[in-house]
Amino acid sequence: MGWEIKEEGNVVKVAVDGRLVAAVAPALREEVMGRMTEGSNVLFDLSNMVHIDSSGLGVLVQVLQKAKAGGGKVVLAALQPGPKIVFDITKVSRVFEIVPTVEDANFS
């Protein structure tokens, strides 16, 4: 599992690659939250994420809570069918804005 993080204006863009699981979740959480400031928005590009477990979901939820507390928002883009099943079963998909592509993310 790997990731790439870029900051563009008030948006922290996180491209996740591979498996977002317990072994890597704390490091990703620390890096993303460390880059967030008051009013930060976060865009997760999940087009290359093949699996997520409860620890990975926990990271996304924690980032969402921090963003909302600071007046920002989180958008998940390009969620693939395999991981989407986990989002649907746990009903986590109800708390996130999920868009089909990165280009569909709107932070206006």
C-alpha cells in the first residue's frame, strides 16, 4: 500500500494505492492530518485502492471529523466495486460524499 499526497490551495489530495489496512492506516492518518489546517478540504482518489478494512475506514472517518470541525469537507472519488462493498455493508457510504471521478469533486 502506498499513497501520494499533494496540496493544492485549501485541498489536500490523497491518492491511495493498494490496500488501506491496519498495517498502514496509522501512518496515513498521521500524514494526512498533519497537512490539514483550519478550513482544509480533503480529496481521496480511491481509483487504485483495491481493499479497505475497518482501520482504513476509521482513518477516513477521523479525517472527515477533523475537516468538518475546521469548516472543510471530504470527498471520496473513484471508489472501486470491491471496496465499495465494505462501505455499503458498514453504511459508511452514508456519511461521505462519493463522486465517480476526481474531476467530479467540487469544493465550492
